[in-house]
Amino acid sequence: MRLAVFTKNRTNPAYGAARLGAERAAAALGASVAHYVPDTPDDPDEQSALIDAALATRPDAIVLSPVHATRVDPAIRRIAAAGIPMVGFVNPITAAPSVAYVGADDVLLARELGDYLMERLSPGARVLVVTGPEQSVTSLDRLRGFRAAAAAHPQVRIAGQVAGDYARAVAKARAAEWIAVNGCPDACLVANDIMAVGVLEALDAAHGTALVVLPVRIVDRGNCQDWNRPYEQRPVLTLEQWRQTR
């Protein structure tokens, strides 16, 4: 069996983990994997062209995370027309039927994170929200969840919002720009884990402190240097071990 796996970029470590997971699952099942990743992160035109390139090789199945909610739809419909089974992950596929979808309720996830944070802040606390790319489906859903939490906790103020594009360096730079103008916030709601590292670096450079809450893979909480390791080498705790550290 030959699988064509489409991830959005090479900048977000989560997609590196997805590619690694695909390879491990394929090896366990005696299958092979071909990876298709846009050179320009999250580029819908490039992903569409990669889909056509994959279709020319007639894979047995396609595993796809669309980079945009609608702009890849014509290429997705070409997959369906070719009769190739398709599995979606991270972003739902709505343009054509898929045999399965693996994802999260990003609105609920962010709402619960926001509630957790805001219940622990003093009245008048200022929160900086750091989102992913402005057109990202997961980022938009997480922003909805953050805003719902803020509406439920009016004693806390969303003081600002920046787009970190799900990238450590971008999140660091944009958080630093915001902090330079507005001062350090009391807390940050960050839409993914690698951006949170950049936000922490920006806070450290500004000699500021803030609570930072994010959806995160359970990792050893020793220090941020773990994020510089290859994904498969980062320390991973069981849920029970993580609970014991809290």
C-alpha cells in the first residue's frame, strides 16, 4: 500500500510529528509513505499543485490536512473523482467525502483553556492573545473559544491580539513588538505550543513575567531547550506522571 500524506508546512513541529507518525504506522503495516509539503507554509495553490502531482502517481490512499478552509476544495474534489480513499486530519474536509477524520474540538479546547486561566487572574488583569495564521481553521476556532471565555469572565480584559502564525520566531517577534508598545501583560493565551516558547522568550527579553496557557503536548517541564530537540527525542510523560508534577 502506498500512502500520500499532505501536511501544511515544515515550520510547525506538530506536522513534523504527523509525518513521523505516518511513517511509523506505515512501517508497522508494511506500507510506504510519500510526503507532500508546500515549500511556502500553508500555501493553498502549492498544496493544490501537490495534490495533482500525487494523483498522477495513483496512491492507494491520501491523508490530508487542507491548508485553507475552501481554497483547496477544487483539488480535493479531484481526489474524490479519482476514486482514491481520503482521510482528513486537523482541518475537516467538507468539499468531498472522506473515509475518516481525526481532529479536535478546537472551540471547546480553547474555551476550557481560557476559563482555566481567567478563573485564576485578578480583576483587571490584562491578557494578550496569540493566534495562528489569520485564515487557519484551527486558529479561528481557538480564537472563538478564547473570546467565549473572555465574555464569561468580564473582570479580565483582552488587552491585545497578535498573529504568531504557529511559528516560534514569528510569535516571539510579534509578542515583543506588542510588549514594547503596551508593556507586559498579566497573562497570555497562546493557540499552540511552539508559539508559546516564542512568547516566553519575548517576555524574558523584556524582563517580564506572565502566566502563559496553551494547548500542549505533555513534555518534561524542565526548560525550553527540549523544544530544540528533534520531535522524537523530546521527553514525554505519561498523563499520570504529568499530574504528579502539578
